[in-house]
Amino acid sequence: MTKLYREARNGKLKIEDASRLTHILMLIGKTFEATDLEERLAQLEGLAQ
């Protein structure tokens, strides 16, 4: 995201495109977080049994 910011600020990338790409990256990050959380929860549930 830092690279997107720099490129948008330097005029190498349109602000609109940088915004869209940043949004996509944030969604991907949230997906990874959710997947990691589900895996950890499954491990904890397995330990409790």
C-alpha cells in the first residue's frame, strides 16, 4: 500500500486507481485474517475435546 501511495502522490498512478487497489488489498488482508482466525479457533476447539 505504501508503494501505491507513493506512486499516486508522484503522479505515476491515478488517485482513483490507487484507491481501488488499496481497497482490494485491504479486502485480501481481511480474508487472510478471517482464515487465520478460523484455523486458530478450530485448533482451540480440538484441544478442548
